[in-house]
Amino acid sequence: MFSIVIPTFNNLGYLKLCLKSLTNNSKYNHEIIFHINDGSDGTKDFIIKNGYKYTHSNENIGLCSSINKASKLSTAKYLLYSHDDMYFCPFWDEILLREVKLHKHDNFYLSGTMIEKFSGHITYNFGNTFADFQEEDFLRKYKELNYFDHQGSHFAPHLVSKSLWDRVGGFSEEFNPGIGSDPDFNMKLWKEGVRIFKGLNDFKVYHFGSITTRKKKFLTLNRGDKIFLKKWGITTKFFKKHYLKSRSKYKGPLNEPKVSFNYIIGLIICKIRSFFTF
């Protein structure tokens, strides 16, 4: 059905929980592909033993490079990118497939609704780590915790067609280890003519909070916001506000940004910041 691409970096406990949710809560069978960064915690042995497709690097090469490498093994029409510390709600794939069928083309970007302890779209604590995850409580309550179908989401998990992914070249590897790569990917889709950026309320995941990317050594390597600014001439904040209209209610395909007073002032500020950013 879908090719699910998951980069992982010595996160075996979370990864097993993520796979448990995909096994128990999916209606259809999916192709699951990993990129293993290092894997010396037992991740590589576990993935090989269970027969999953994977690519591997001896060192942590970053989320962008990891996803790009793993995606080359994909054989499905649609590619779903997930973090390794996400737990998928029941029938997530039926919900997503139903949305896909509503569109007469594949020029779209669909994403989910994240439930997190401190942030996300919905704030609710179902556990701090995989070891104390309150799975039964989550399964009882997730339907009662609602956001809305939202506009312009740029968060994982997200789904695009493999052909669209290939046309824009996947994730831009200058954003390794990963921060800023999602809005950059959205901007590349925007330049390709995509105007449907839709987050689905009913497609929920519990997210423990980017456990991999928050590892201190990993984070210090990234200048994602500055890279985005120099590359596109605007900030990620400006892009999400004026282009994607992030977190507002979904009202259909997006249009070109409205050139208002606030837009012009914001654009001037972006250009000044870009000039002084190195």
C-alpha cells in the first residue's frame, strides 16, 4: 500500500513501539523501510532479523540523507515519512487512503495530527518514554482528543506520491541533521505547483518529541532557519504564516499570498535579515 520510511539512530525501544502500532493498528499491509544510523544498540540486528528493508551508515548522517537513502528502496506509489518515536492510531491508513481517493491527482501533501506532552497539535501526556507509554489509555481516548483538519501542516508523519518526491529531489541535505528540512520540502513542493497542504484531524499519532533530533551532539550541527532564509529569501515563520497558513482550519487549496501591509513589512524584514545572515 504505502512505503513507510523511518530514519532511526540508536532508538530501539521507541522503534519497537512504533512498529507495534503499525502492526496492530494498520488495516493494510505496508512496505516499511529504515535507514539505520549506527545501530550498535541492537537496532541493526533487530531489523535484519525481522526482514525489513533498510539502508545503513556507520555514523549518524542526519535525517535528510537518511530519508533520501531509504526512499530509494521504495516500490509503492505513495511515500510516508515517519519518526521512529511515533505511535500510530488505529486505522490511520484507512483514513489516509480515503483522503487520497478524494483527489483526482497526486499533487498534494497530506500529514497527520500530533499528540505530544508539551506541544504538538494536541497537548496530552500519555507517557514520557516508550517504557511508561500508556497505550491502553491512548487507545481509549485518542478519538476524544480533536484538533481539526488543518491548513499548511509541515510536520511528520506526511504522505506524498513517490513521483512528486522524486521530482523535487526529496529532502535537501544541506539541512542535515534535519531542523528546517520540513518547511524547505514544503517550499519545494510549492514551487512545483502543489497547493493542497492538508493535515488530517483523524490521522493521529502520539509523538514522544523528536527523541533522535534532540540528542545534543546531533542538534549542534544545524543552522536550519538561517539556511532556509539564505536559500529562499524569507524566514520559515514568514513562509508558514503567509504561504502555508499553518494551523488554521483547512479551507481547500491554497492561493498565492495576499500582498497586504503586513506581508510587505514582513518581506522587507526578511530581506534585511537575509542580507545580514551568514
